[in-house]
Amino acid sequence: MTLIRIIKFAFQNIARNVWLSVITVSMLVMTLLTVNILLTLNVLANTAVESVEERIDVTVYFKDGTNPDLVAGAQASLIGLSQVRDAVRIAPEEALARFRARHEDDEAILSALDEVGENPFSYSLVVSARDASDFPTILSALENPSFAEFIEQKDFEDYEEVIGSISRVTQSVRWLGAVLAAVFLFISILIVINTVRVAIYIYREEISIMRLVGASSAFIRTPFWLEAVIYSLVATFITAGIAYPVLVSLERYADTFFYPANAGVLDFYLANGLLIFGLEFLILAVVNILSASLAMRRYLKV
Amino acid sequence: MIKLKNVHKIYPPDIVGVRGINLHVEPGEFISIVGQSGTGKSTLAKLLFAEERPSKGQIVIGGWDISNIRPREVPLLRRQIGVVFQDFKLLQKKTVFENTAFALEVAGVRPSRIREIVPQVLRIVGLDDKLHRYPLQLSGGERQRAAIARSLVHRPKILVADEPTGNLDAINAREIIDLLKKINSFGTTVVLVTHNREIVNGLRQRVVMLSNGEVASDVEHGRYKLA
């Protein structure tokens, strides 16, 4: 019964300061949105890095007439390296077929190919790395004397720089986001303290009478704590309500960007949403309870 | 019921509230604390319901030494002592019933019990026909009756009334004093703090007179004489 009365007083607090409550919740929503933007950015950055990393490969072209067994040996040797994700051997016939398929609409190239008469392609290996930083190891592995002299050409793009750029930009945005989230959190704390202070002021007469007729300190204080928890809960629900449609449209846009890969933001939230918003609520509630306690310590003499 | 032994209350730096008060009030007694403004009457009342702590000395209420009462024990004491003030301290947005019930609500009493107790108490103070009126719809005397009803819902052993007639005309003041006498007749110890000479003299009960924070006189069936 006491609990019901405490809940009633907490909702009365909110209702009597409805505009202040709206401002408080808005600020908390801003804080949570910033945190979620940061989180989304993190997921997108990871997807971008993974997507680039998956495309990292080096194509090793062997000289004409290289023994297929030697190419197979080189392939096995490379696959044995922990830094190598995969090494695919492409036979001359397959290379020719791919070339024809790629240029099927280009008459000039196809007729030039026919002019040559024989298959101009040799054996090649497409080696993909696990990480951009693994390139030096892979390249030095290709210096292996048992097959180095049969290699005609090594062709790779410097993805390391692309990944570095993504990481640098992401890191900067993460820092900026973290600073913004901290600023919003600080403002939220001040606003919650002020909201509770105003509620204490509005309730001062009722509080003095409560004390007079024997209300315990916990009975007087708990509605203010509960008010802080309610603000956190409402802010979390509103943030989730805003985040979902935004994520759906963001995913649609990001998917075309990362095609054929999936941006993964929506999947990430669908899989971890409960945990993410649950944790955000918990942290916000704890921070707000502490803020309310600070306000009560300063302004509520019970 | 109430024992004060050499009680001092000094406000920093050296303002004397009360000094060296020795008082013994028996259960069921009706005692008037009188004196001019600033003589320590209200300080003495506040010491009784632990709104203030003594700087020195001992205060025992019903065998409970409250001289150094802990903050979390104060609500328990307040449920045993009814308190009434000159300015009524009623919540304007609550009806007479709700104001009276409020004291029980904050103590966690069940609604069914509240619905049982409140009308009984309001009948005692003569407000049983004004349950749903707001304080602003009541006369001064009725407001004080509502405040007294609220102080009685816990069935306190002691009722401390600090200038309960201060805001009332003579007729309403008389009615409030009659009500306090009626409550006293049920066995409740009444401590009346007042500077109203006519009321005290009409009571013909024990009168303790304070002067400069000290007990100037303590007379059974006394009268309030100007010093």
C-alpha cells in the first residue's frame, strides 16, 4: 500500500511540473540518441573495414609454361600461412573464360583475342589476406626461392591506406561523439538536479506536513528517486521509438553503399536491442538517482 | 508522561531559546505554557516533538529519552504526539477528509482502515458534515478543527497545541479550547502553548509561565498574570 502511495506521489511530481518533465526527458533523449549514433557509427565503421578487408587480395601471375604442380605447391605454402585467408588458383583456361565473360560486349577485345589465336593467360594465384597489416608477410612469403623465379608479376592495391583513412575518420568521429555524449550527460545531470529541486520547492508544504505527521524519510525521498527512474524509462522508450524507423531507413541507404554486403546496423540492433537499451536505461537510471540524491541532500531537509 | 530535566536550547552563537527547564507532566494532564513573545514557548513545544534537539539536558516522552533521538526514529515519535499550529498547516488542494487521511496514508495505513478512522475523528471534532470541503471553504475555527482531527488520527497520548487560537476570533477560540478539553477528557495529555490570557484563566488548569527562556512559575489551577 505504501508503495502504491509512493508511486502516486512520484507521478504527481511529474504531472505538477509537466513542462519541466518534458524538458528533462528531452535532454535525456538527446543524450541517449548521441550514444546510439555513436554505436551505429561504430557498427558502420566495422562493416566498412570488414568490407574493405574482404577485398584485399594480391594476384600473383606466373610465367608462361610454369608447371601446375609448382603453382599448387606455392598455393599450399601460402594457405599454410596464418595471415592468409585464402589462396585461389586460377588456371589459364579459367582466366581466359573470365576474361571473355568480362568483355563479352566488347567486340574489339574479343576479336583481338581471337587474333592472338592461343591462350595468352598463364597460371595465377589470388591471395587474400586476413588483415591489411598482413601484406608485408605475404609479400615476403612470395620471395620464397622455390617459386619466386617463376613469378612474373604481383598485382595488389594498397588497401592499407584506405583502411587507415576509415579508421582515422571513425576514431575522430568517435571522439567527437563521446565528447558530445559526455556534454549531454552533464547537462542532463544538471537538469535532473534542477527538476528535483523545483519539485521539492513545489512540494515543500506537503513535505513539511508529511514530516509533521510522521512520514519516514524514505517515504518522502522515494518518490523523487522514482521520478528519476521514470524519466529514464520514458527517455529510453522514446529513444528506441525514434531509433527504430531511423535505423530501418539508414539500413536501406547503407545497404546500397555496402552492396553486396549488408550494412548490419539493423541486424545489430535487432540482435542486441534489448541489451543496448536495457543497459542505457540502467546507466541513465543510476546517474539520475544519484543526481536526485544530490538535489535532495542539498535542498531536502528530512 | 513528559519529563524535562535541566533542558537548554542555545542557538548559535549564543541566543537562548530555553534555559534550565525542569518540568514533569503527568499522563492526562492539561498544561498551559504561557509567556510573552520570545520567551521560549514555541522552542519548548518544538523540543517536545523533536523539531529541535536540546543543547543540554534530558527530555523523556512516555519513558522514551528523545534528547538525542536519531532522525529515523523521529517519525515514530511524531505518530505518538499530535501537533497543532496557529497556521493550521492544511493542504489547500485536499479536502477535510483527505487532509485528515494524509497523516494515516504516510504511515502506510490500509485504505479500509483509513475510511474507518477518519469519519470517527471528524465526528469528534464536529466536522463530520464537512468531509468534502476544501480548507478555503471552511471558517478559521473549522480549519483548526480539521488540523486537530489530523493530529488525532494516530490516537496520540500527547497533543501539543502551539498557539492554536492565534488566528481565531473569541468565539472560535473558545470552541477550540472546548475541543481540546474534550480530547483531554478522553485521557490525552494536552500541552497548550499560548499567550492568550483569557483562555488560560478560563481553563483553571496547570499554568507554566516562561520568562527569558526560564520557568518563572509553575502553578496548579493557575492564572496567567502579567509579570
